[in-house]
Amino acid sequence: MSAPVLRLFGRQAVFGWLNFALAVPSIYLLLGLPLVMRQHGWSGTDIGLFQLAGLPAVFKFLLAMPVERWRFAGGHYRSWALLLCLLLAAILALIGRQELLGNRGLFFALALFAGVLATWVDIPVNALAIKLLPESERMRAGAIRSAALFLAAIAGGGLMLLVHNRWGWQAPFLLMVAALLIGAALLPLLGEVPAETRPVVAETPHGDGWRGYFEQPGAALWTCLLLSCFPFIGASWLYLKPLLLDQGMPPDRVAWVAGVGGGVIGALASVASGRLIRLLGVARAMPLFTGFALVALASLTCVVWAGAGTLGLVLGAALVAAAMGAISALVFGLMMFFTRQQRQAADYGLQASLFVVSRLAVPVAAGMLLDRLGYTGMLLGLTLAMLGVSALAVGAGRTLARVTERNGGAARLTAMEQGGRRP
């Protein structure tokens, strides 16, 4: 491999590891530990209220403001990422010092602080990826990030529980701290070109605030897709475990099918779709992937309606997991294109907040459908909604393709300028 190829490979690996290490703590605290909480007598209300520790993810657009405004000399985003990684590692080490299940107020306060830091550090990490990676690598970066999140779900929602059961309260937190410290140690190797030394690229006449984000060509259409292309397939996955249980599948098999198996399929689909996007282009990938999600939802709906049995449920779950991986890779990749020069953190933070809001809102509506119409009715509603998203994607493909091609020139200039620098 040539030096530039090795440099890009190294950067993608570092960003993948960072996304994995940052996601595991939140998943463990919010999705893994509730099982332990229940064993220690926490009520359903207590566990539900504890989920509010994940609320800071909605406010990424606010947390992005200080990252954008307060600049470190030399490595701006890199310095922010390093500082916040170390703070998150410190708070996780504090949580892991002793078991806090009996001190619920303190545990929630520390978990909330950890949630703020995990949300906050995600902003400079991904802004740095947008800044350093050339246009040709952005879809690969989205695929790697999606795969990292699926693997983090396996680790945080399953493996860390096994570690807790075997070695006690401290062991999972020590492992998570170690993962973060490894990521922090790798950050200085990335390098970051100061703004004043990068080549001047002609800017489009957009404002500096959030309004400027929406003034970008295609931004309004992309925002509609950002709000709609993932939440419906994501909601079906959220209710998949209760569905499988209610269909008579044993709990341990549900864990393997919807937990480990689904996570592995999602990660593999993310990696495969990243390559497919680069081959097909965004104009064809967007309607293809949303159409695949539509087929996956329709298939699961038919399986439940027909009572197709265990094999049908497993195949339906596999299709949903693969569709989630493909859509995630495409969404995370496209988010990198809708960021302005010198506003990467702010524009990424705004998009991430919109993504989280829709991802939280749709399951609420899906739950209401479930209570009134059952699983078949809920899945049919999600399928019909995805049909509308697929129609929107067909019309949006060419617009998104023009945006990625337009941004490619600036990204290639940045990549050429950085080619002679050490990673």
C-alpha cells in the first residue's frame, strides 16, 4: 500500500474505534444495566426515569456551539475530542469505583453527566472526520460508523452484562475506560490542518448560523429524508424483541436472534452497503436502500399476519437488521456532505439532533398503534409510512447526487493539501 492509502486506512480505523468506544457506555448504561437494576428491585418507573440520562443526545445542536466558537490553537476539533474523551473516561471510572444501584440519585446524576459528555465528544470526533477525510472516503466512513454502532450494541447490550456477571460491577467500566483511553491516545496521530493554512475554497453564500445550513442546495430535501428514512425501520427493530417473545420464542433465543444475530447482520450490511454506495452512486443507492427497508417491513408484516412460525420470524428479523445497517451507513455518510467549511461541528450537531428527535418520536406513535391494532397493525402502519419515504427518495436521489459531486471538489483539494502531511 502507498503512504496516502495507509494514512486513510489508519484514519478510518481510528474514527471507527472512537465511534465504538463512545457508544458502548451509553448503550450499557441505558440498555444493558436495566436488567441488573430489575434484579436489584428497581421498579419499571425507576428504570424508565433513568432513561432520561440519554436525553442530552437531543441537544447536540446546542453542545456544538462551544465546540465551534472556542478554538484551540493547532488542532481545533482534535483538542476538543481529546479533552472530552478524558473527561468521559474519568466520569466512567468514578461510576465504576463502587456499586451505585443503592444510591439512585447519585447514580442518575453521574449517568446524566456521562450522557452529556458522550453526546458532546461525538461532535468534535465526527467533525474532525468530516474535515480530514476526502469526499471519496465519506461513504466508507458512514459505513464504518454504522458498523461500529452495531458492534457497540452487541458489546454494551450483551457482552458487558456477561463481564458484570462474571467479574462484578467495576469490570465493565474498567474495560470502557480502557477503550476510551486507547482512542484518546490515537487522536494525536490524526493531525489537523489549522484553518489559516488550508487552501482557500470558494464558499457558497450561506449564512453562518443554522439558517445557513438550510440555505445549502438540497438541504431542505435532505432534512426531510434525515427525519424519515431511518425511524420507521428503527421502530420495528425496537419492538422486535417483545414481538418475538409474544410469538412464543424463548427469551434466550430472542437474545441471540434480535441481539447478537441482528447486531452482526447490521454490522455486515453496513460495511457491504458502503461499498455498494460507492459503486452505484447516491442517486441510485437512496431509493434502493429505502426500497429494501420497505420490503423488509412488508415481509415482517406478512410473517406476523400469516403466523409463519419461528423460521419466518428469524428471516424477517434478519431482513430488518440488514435494512437498518444499509440505511444507517447511507445516512451517516450523507450527513458529512451537508456541512459547511468551518462549520462542521455546528452542522453535524444540528443534523444529529434532528435524527435523534425523529428516532425517539416515531416509536411513541408506533407504540400507540401497537396498543390499538396489535403487531400486524403497527407493522402495517410503519410499512405504509416507509412507502412514502421510498417515494420521496426516488425524487431526491439526483438532487443528493449533485450535492455530493459539488462538494467533491473542495474535499479533493483538502485531501491533496493534506497528502504531504503526517497523519
